[in-house]
Amino acid sequence: MWQRYLLDGNVTFVQQWLEPMVRLFRTVYIPKYLRNITTTTSATTATTTTIATATTKHLRNTTTTTTTAPRSPPRPNQCWWQEEGNDAMEVSISGSGCRPTLAAAMFGESQVILHLARLNNNHNHNNHNHNNNTTEWLQRLQDEFAYWNRLSQQIVLHLHWNDAQKSFAVVPLSTDNATYDEAKHPSVMPHCNLTATRLPKNEPLRVRELFGYVPWYFEGLIPDASRARYLPQWRHLLDPHAFAAPYGLTSTERRHSCFNFSFIHGNCWNGPSWPFETSRVLTAAANVLNWPYHQNKHNSNQDTQYNDNDDDTTTASTTTTTTTTSPLRQDSFTQDDYFDLLLQYARQHTQTFALNDTAVPLHSGHVFENLHPTLGYWNNRFYLYGRNSTRKNKGDDYNHSTFADLILGGLLGIRPQPDGSLWIRPLIPTDRVPWFVVDHVPVRHGRFLAVTWKKSDSRAATTRTRNTRGDDDKYPLGLTVYVDGQVVANRETMGPLRITLEQLQQSRDDKNDAAATATAL
């Protein structure tokens, strides 16, 4: 919802969500999911640390703490707790507890509420609406959700991070059931001891699970200054002993003794590959690869140039040029890795196997819930047919995987920014994609955006990149950005471009006067 606002600038659309989101956070999220943690420190001190439940009233006065020397940084004494099945991850190795997925989501929710409160406050000011009650309420709202935003961030970073495992992990509470219910979900793996695996309590477990990458999904959650500590997590993603498999990322690392410990039903999260979870990882990966650009504060008088040792061409001159490290030079995950993973994700939607497959052509259309990561068939379909269930044909179009967002915002790199600008920064290896066209993307001020890439003047590229109006004009070489059919930016090499759409408020018919600044970052 917030990303949609950043793209099209529709204030009316987002304003309507502020009060419902605040109400949901206060009346559901806090009382239902926020838990206190009671921990025992080392045996030499035997000191117990507790924290009272924070409420939306008197936020700065409700916390009481009795503690010895705190950790550095201090560890939160609250968490966001959820039963594993309600977190859409039933029959997982880590089980129920304080979950990094939920804590990251609460960071995202509170961040959007904070943005909306600021937006509404600015909108009232700009429209000379000086209702003191409204202004005061919006200011209190900003203070309140800045608190929840910071708390959720601290929970993710300093409670859920297992530094030995280099992964964000579930933290089971001391109040959670200490013994795994073997009768409910019997383990078929002789060396898997779930009861021991889910210890110690109140500490992040030594289990790497794919949902541990969710904190990277939310931009701003992991601070720029701290990224070096957390980036090693990405080294495990494409390790064949961890998550990599022929038909998709596994939901738990393969080297764990409890990998695939139970397939009591078709929706287990202890091994199979879930396109939904892969889509979240791909969004997170795009954020990682784009990070150096997102950390810079841009304005119309300062630009950052992509330092890739090649020449670039833009339609506007720059007044100031600085350099930054290329996002492709991550030690743990590269642009080629991203492209390969996205191709595998696409094949999950088009080149898989299912019992009683009715797709035309065969293996080309069904998307179910989760996939066998090494054999490529849809698990739940196989399970339900094996039991002749009356629901055996369910899920023919189980598509909740944000495919379009991954292509437009990730692969093709259309990334709206809070200042009204757009960063066009495709994550495409130029030696593997000679051309692409994306057209008619609605943006601010009723405009439409198009982006093209043509690596060379080859016959194939020329044939496939003709002007969408149907004439014979060829698109220019390189990366080109159009607004309402006009070229506003071009560079000969693949790299980022920045478009300031706030300067496109002139009439759409007045194309001679339409102006935009576009600079190579």
C-alpha cells in the first residue's frame, strides 16, 4: 500500500488506511502477540530480568526493569510471539515462539503508520488545516509508533539474531511447551530430536530456516552501519547443504538432522519448497543488491554516480558527482545469483509436475502450495491424491507469490522513492539479457512510464524493441526511460538512473515543455 503511494502519489488512497491500521495494531497485535520474556542470567549472578507490558498509554512510564550489567547492545525483554501454524509455517523445526517474521512485520506495520501520520500532518499543514486537536493527535501518533518501530527493530536485531548460526531464528519462551508432541506430528527421521532442538528457551535456536531472511524484506530494518554483521547470512542461501535444491529453495536447511522430519500432511515447512517464501526471499535479495543507492539522500542538486568503470549517458547534466560501492559486489550474494534464483522461481510456475495435471501444455500452468525441492512435483497434490481426498483437486491456481512485483520492482528495477523520484536500477546481467521492454506503468501526476534495454543493434534486439505505438522507430541502444512516450533518460550501459517526476506536473499535451531530471547514479 505504501509502495503504491510512492509510485502514484495518491494521497486520498493511503489516508483512509491510517485509523484502521492504528486500531488493528492497538487492539489486536499488541494484546495478542506481544509477550514478556523472563530470563535467567549466568549462574554467578542468578539475576532475573523482567519488563512490563508496554501499552499505548504512557509509553515511557510503563517499563520496569531489574537488571545487572546489560548486554551490549541491550537485549529487548519483549517479543512478538506466534503459534507456528498461524504464522503459516506449520510443522516447522523451530515450532512456536517469538518469531522473526512477526517482529519484522510489526516493524513494517509501525513504519507505515508512522509514514501515514507524518503524511497526514504535512497534508493538513499544506492545506492550512490548523485543527489543533487533529495536529496534536497526529503528533502523539508519531511518538507512539516511533516507539513500536524502534522496539520491533531491536527485537529483530538483538533477540532473534543467532550470531553463531549467522541467521535470524525463532526464540521459544520458557512458558512454551518444553516437550515436542511426537504423537501429533511423528518424526520419521531417527536422528531428529525436536525436544532438544527447541532448546534453550529464551534464546535464538540453532536452526536456519528460510523465513529467517524476512527481516531483509523491510527496508530500513537493518541499519546501514550494522549490515556487515548480518550480511554473512546470505552465504548460506545458495549452499546445496543449506537451502539450494534443483527445483527450489528448501524451507529448512538440508544439513539439519530434522530436515523433512515429518510429512504428516501436505503443508509442512520442514523441507519442501514454497514459492510464497521464495518470493519474500527474492524481494529481500533485491533490497540487499540495491542497498548502496537506498542509503544516499538525493536531491536535485546532488547525484551519486555508479562506479562500474564504464561510460554513461544521461539526458541531463549533473552539478555534483560522487561515487559509491557497486551493490553487485556483495561477498555473499550477487546479481547473477539473483537472476538464477528468479529463473528457478519462474520455473516453479511453469515447469513442474503434478498428479492429474490438466495444464496445457503439460506441466506448464498449475501452481499449488509447496514443491518437492529435488523431484519437482507438488507435494500437497500428491498427498491428497494418495489419500483420495475430496479436496484433491484444490489449489490449481495457488498464486500468492507477488510475481509481478518481483519482475517490475526487482528484475526491471522500478523503485519509487519517498521524495517522489524513481530509481530505475535493473538487476539484469547484461551478458544474459540482450533486451527488455516494460510499458504503461502508472506513476505520479497521471503519467505513464516505460523502460527499455537494448544491448546491441542486433537484428533480434531491433525486431523485438520497436516503439509500442507501432511505427518503425527503433528504441535507442542502452537503458532508456520514457514518460508519456518522451525519452527523459538514457545511458549506453546497464546501470541505475534517477528520474525526478515531481517536475512533470505540466500538461500531458504540452510535451515540448515537459521536463524531468535524470542522472546516472
